[in-house]
Amino acid sequence: MFVPLHDTNPLKKISFPYVTVGLIALNVAVYVVLQTGWVVPLEDEDLSAFAVVPAQFLANTAGDTPFLASGGVLVPERLTLVTYMFLHGGWVHLIGNMLFLWVFGDNIEDAMGHMRFIMFYVMCGIFAALSHTYMLPHSDLPLIGASGAVAGVISSYLILHPKVKVWVLALWRVPIRITAAWALGIWILAQFANLFFASEEAVAWWAHLGGLLSGALLILFMRRRGVVLFDRTRGGA
């Protein structure tokens, strides 16, 4: 697996990726304020009110019954399709997702524009949650994290910029420069492999795949006019 560090892919249509930076800031703020206990000391049961729990979601959404946690947190079930993607299971989970979003999100925002990118990101996250929920309808494990939405960013980036060179850490320590097709292609293949062979149920592989699929489809319709698919440009230095 690779850890992305930097891509050589300058922005063309926008001057600054406000949405990408805003999403990163919001994710970090939610984690610090709600999940560390430093600011608002919420219990795990209260935080789970903002997560997607497949069995509970399917049982309650017919009447849109809200989930009432022990501390009095009240969240409509359908709203959890959005709130879940701003919670994370720890610093490593948060930093990993935000690193991928930082490296690749700005170019997707550039290809769509700010408002479309917001819609794209949220739609990928929602589709990821629904994929996880309907593939594991009896699961009572809370689904949290931006991984599904970020997976949509990854697949759309691969479709737009497969030849761009990306600096990554190989084996967590060796910096190398390879094409996005290799870096992201290996990550995507790993998601499929983990779905069938990994024993860790805490990782929502179906959400990752749902995000990948939605991102690959949405980029076809949401990109700006003139944005080329499978651009062969390798980027800058």
C-alpha cells in the first residue's frame, strides 16, 4: 500500500480549493470537539447517534424514527447518511482520510467547481453508506468515517488523471514517484481483495466500494465542459 504525499497536478479552473480545505477543517473540528472529549465530553453511545447502524437504519427509516442515545442526542435516521462521514475512529483514521482528500480532492474540485464538488462529495458518502447498509443489513456495528466519500474522490481522480505523477510513501517509509494509475489502482484492488479475504469486520469494505463506484459514475456527468477523461498529461515536476 502507498501513502500519498503530493501530486504534480496544478489547478486550472479555480484559484484555491476552498471546499476541499473546508471539508478537511470540518472533519478535524468535529473530531477535536466531539470525539476527543477535550471540548464536549460525549459518550460513545451518544456519538453512535450520528453513525449509520445498518440494522437500526433499515428498521427505523420507514417512519423516520430518530435514534435517541442515552445522553439525549436526537438524530433522524436519514440524516445519519450525512453525519456519519464526519466522525472517525481515531487520529490515524482521520489523518489517513484527510491526506487522501488533500492530495486528490483539489483537482476534482477544479474539474467540477466548488458547488458541484460539495454535492459530489456528499453523494459519494451517501451512496457508500447505503451500499454498506444493504449489503450488511443485519449489522449492528456503527459506520463512521469519510472513507466512502474519499473513495469517490479517488476513483474520479483515476478516471481524470491516470498519468499524473504522484509522490507516495511505499511501505510507510520509502518516498517514490509513480503514476496515479499505479498508486490508486493498487489501492482500489486492495479494497476488492479485502472485501473477500480480510477478516476485520470493523472496516467497511462495502462502503469503500460503493464510494468508488459512485465517484466513477458521477464524474462522467458532473465534470465541467471540456474536462477530458483519462487525460494523458503527466503534470509538473
